[in-house]
Amino acid sequence: MSAELIEGATLILEDRVETGSVRIEGGRITGIDVARDGATVLPAKGRILAPAFVDIHGDAFERQLMPRPGVMVTTEAALLETDRQLAANGIATAYHALTLSWEPGLRSVETGWQVVRALEGLRGRLTADNRIQLRWETFCPEAEPLIAHVLAGPDRPALAFNDHTTSALLHPEIAVHDRPFDHVKDYPVTDMTTAAFMQKMSERARRSRMTTADFVELIARVWARRAEVPGDIARVAALARAHGAPMLSHDDSQVETRDYYRALGARVAEFPMHERVFLAARAAGDPIVLGAPNAMRGGSHLGSPGAAEMIARGLCDILASDYYYPAMLGAVTRLHADRVAPLPVLWNLVSRNPARAMGLNDRGRIAPGLRADLILIDWPAGQPPAPLRTFVAGRGGYSALPARPLAEPAF
């Protein structure tokens, strides 16, 4: 079995940065700073070698499925292109945030089945480890057969509890990050007959290829079955627990919400919307996920807490690509430039920590015995970094050869 030695790179390890070499054989890291011993040598002086990214929530694949509003393309072609984008951005493990909603169109259960079937058929042709986050809208019991199918499959998925129905119907006088627990008896509902609500629903209607009036009528029917939702949640959570799938709750605005989902087994807090939820999650030992675009851009486009501040306060453990795959490297770059935390700490946010949260203890770090999921980066001083090579279980998943000569990295 042939071996490869990536020699003389600047290594980003779990707790330090140092110059060294990494040996790969049989898809695994077999040594750090060991002899060549017949291995094929890849000279890497002046380059950065780091663990490849583990992305636990990415929905940018939707732009391959629907590159223009209302325009869908072949699912297989979209997923093959998505896989190429993952590898080119250093993402070796990706959980596609597959929204399973009562909405027709892009985020429907029907589309969900198409994506699941296509991934199953393409498994042997994909470069990255493509997995699924079952991003379940809790008002959509029609998704349960699909959820059960994916949970029973060979690639253990994650299950995320989403409730964009109650937030969509929230009375406009209440900010979304202050909305009450979703299942309170007297939830403050907006007037669905107003022009403002019709305007608010227009974009979602277009995505669903419906008229706004028809979409509003649909969401009213969905809301009418609200009393059944807690039972549906309990049943799906029990199924996920039975399969040992990691669970997350999404956009929690109240401590009560986080407590509710934690009690069901959802130990990961994904995109909390208020400081009180961050503090409650940290006190309970729940991993906290924020979007890498938030950190890369310097703030959330929704007005949620800023990732940089939360990282500095020890209230963020994981950064996910969210809607933009390049943001994982972009976030680390900006946070490093702003001296938010040491580079190994920042890199753990996109590799070690998400791997641990998903129970993937065979990846996310550079250490002997682990999967050789690695990214080789060109990062000259004063310039943005660019991935040169991505290794997925030792395989060359992506390769780019810039014209510039080797130079020392920025650090």
C-alpha cells in the first residue's frame, strides 16, 4: 500500500502551530515527523497543513438545486457540483441541511426524497463524506417516513428541530429573538389578513411556486394542527434516540425552548438567538453552533448575536458554513486577523469541535490513527488564504497549483 509524506508544512495542531511532516497511508495519518521510508514526498514548505473542515450545517446546496427562483435542475447534477464545491473549499465532511417542510417546492418532502435517493445513488462517486442533517420543520408530520428511512441508513445523519411556522406567524410587535417558547398556550399570532403579512409571505410563496394568497391559506391550515405538534416532536425524537443520531435545536429564543429540546436528547444548540440561550446552553454543557458567514462578515444578517463576540466570551464552539461554503476558511481568516483567539482554538471551531458534536471521533484533528482528512493551504503574509489540496481519507479530493513560488506563511 503506497504512502505519502506531506513534508515541511506549517501544521495546525489541536493546541499549537509548528513545522513538521505528516505521513498518510491507507487513508489514515500514520505518523508526524517520521522518516520518509519509501513514501511519495509532497514538498509543502511555506504551506499550511490543517485538519479539513467538518461542516455540520450547510444549505448552500440549495443554490445548485434551484440556481434561480423557481428554476430547478437535475438533482444528481446539482449534488455532483455541490461535492466539487465542498472539496474545493476544504470541507471533507458535510451535513447537508435538508429542510423537510410543509412548503411545496425546494424545501418540500418530495424534494427531500429526491436528494436522499440521489445521494444514495451517487455515494461511490462523491469525494467528500456527504451526510444529511434532517432539518425537520416540526409542523410537517408528512416527513416522518423520510426521516425514518434516513435514520436507518448506513451514514448516520443528524436531526435538527426547526420551527419556522411559529416565527413566521409571530405578531410584528415582538422581535423574533424575543418570541416566546413555541408551545405556549397563548402564542402571540399576527393577523394573517394584513397587507404587511401578505408581503412578508411573498418571498416564501415564490420559492414554493405559489401565489401569495394560496401560500397564506396553506400556512393557516398548517397552523390549525398546532396542538398535534408536541406529540409529533416526541415521536421523532424517540426514533432519533433509538438510532443514536445526534440532535440539534435551531434558532432557540428562550431558555425554556433549549430546555425542552435538551430533555428530548437534542444536546446541540444551533444558532441561538438570544444571550440568555447561549448562557443556558453553556451552563448545561451543550455545544453551541453559529454561522461562519456571521464571523466572516463581522455580524449576523438577521441581527442575532455576533459570532466573534461569542467566541471571545467562550460561548461558541462550532462554526458551520450555513449558506456559503467558503465562509469556513473566511471566518477563521478574519477571526485570526482580529486576534479573537489563537489559531488552533479557531481551527477547532471548524474541525475538532463539530466532529465531536456529531460523534465522529475519527476525524477533525491531525493525529496518528485518525482519518487523513486534511487541507493544504497557500497563505502568504498580508493576503487571503486559498486551498491548494484537500485530502479526504487520504484521497486527493481537490488540487490546485498556483504559479507563485513558495514563500513563508503569514505566521
